[in-house]
Amino acid sequence: MDQNQDESETAEPDPTPSDTAEAATITPESVLVRRSPRYFRFMFAGAVVFAVIALILTVTFPAQQSFSRMQVFGFLLLIGVVVGIAFGSIVALMVERSGRRKGQKVVADRLEVRASRGDSAEAGEASAHNPTN
């Protein structure tokens, strides 16, 4: 049992095969770089604005006998948050559309790396599947 423990402690993983060949090609390519709005922030801002509007509407209108102010505020808040999220999304889309015109063209390097393995890599994979107890 001690012998198995010694072997497992001294066993090292197989090193990367030395016959792996890599071919890298770099080609310049023109790309368009532009800024994009953060959609979540626009949707959150719309929800907050319409929640404040719901609060203002609840306070300014007179109370009704059939519903309490909290119920009215809850209804208006529910509708206002949904409308605010939709409104914020539409504003974010309009900001993105206007930002497309302001994009800048830059030249970027495209790097393609192709690796080919030899037969020794397959032998290393086969030995890794044999369990030792």
C-alpha cells in the first residue's frame, strides 16, 4: 500500500508532446469600432422614472373609496415599471442606432493559429485513460 502511495506522489503528468507543429498567420483587416449602450442601465433608469411618476400620480389624485392609496400605488407601480422598462429599451435602441454612424474604422491584426499533432500525442491520450490502483 505504501508503494502505491509513493508512486502516486511521484507521478507527474505527461509533458506536452514536442512534435506539435503550430502555424500562425497574421493578416491585417479593417474593422468598425463603435460604442454600445448598456441596455440594463437604460431599462433600470426607465423603471425608476416611471416608478416616481406612479408615486406622484398616487399622491396628487384624491383617494377613492373602493381602493386604498397603497392599492392604487401598487397598480400604477406595476404598470409604470413595465412601461418604463419598455421605454428605456426603446431609448437604448435609438442611442445604438445613432451610434452606428459614429463608428471608426481601424486596422486590426487577425491571428490564426493552426496546430497539428503527431502520433505521440495520441499515445499520451491512450495512457491517460488507463486507471492505476
